[in-house]
Amino acid sequence: MNPIISILQGLGKIEDTWRPHIVGTVNNHALKVARIEGEFVWHHHDESDEGFYVLKGEFTMQYREGEQHLAEGDFVCVPKGVEHRPVADQPCWILLFEKQGTINTG
């Protein structure tokens, strides 16, 4: 039996920003927790979609054509090939869903 992982209890231990920590895998996808703050770089992924779930805080997902505001409990899937940039004015903790081997652009 696999261990239960308490993601919310571990958030306070993550001090660095924009550096995802793998907390598990599901069907060849990595589940990563990250603390974000400030602006990330514009980027896209040619081979895979990227999912963002807000655990704590809020952030804006910017696209070349507009933006979406996400708050705690919100989820967005950025389709492969779509250029995007997450921006968080205050500290925010997210759970990323990415195909294993996806390179952290930052």
C-alpha cells in the first residue's frame, strides 16, 4: 500500500519559488508542488498539456490573448503549444500536473 501524502501540511516547508517538488506520479504524469511569487517567464510546452491547481493563495495565468485569475481551489489546463506565464503578486502554492520529464522552463 502506498503512503498517504499530506500536501497542505508540507507547504510551509517550501521556501524557494518557481522550483517544483515532485510529490507523486500518476499514469506517467508527475504531481509537483511549487511556491510561486512574482512573474515567471513566457513559455510553452510542445509535447504536453500542463495543469495548475491552486492549493493556497491566488495568481493570474497570462496568455498572449488575455489572462485568467485563479484562486484557491481553481484549476486550469494550459494546452500544449500555448504560450503562457503565471504571475503571483503574493506567495501562492500550486499543484502542477505535468508529463514526466517535462522541463521546468525557469
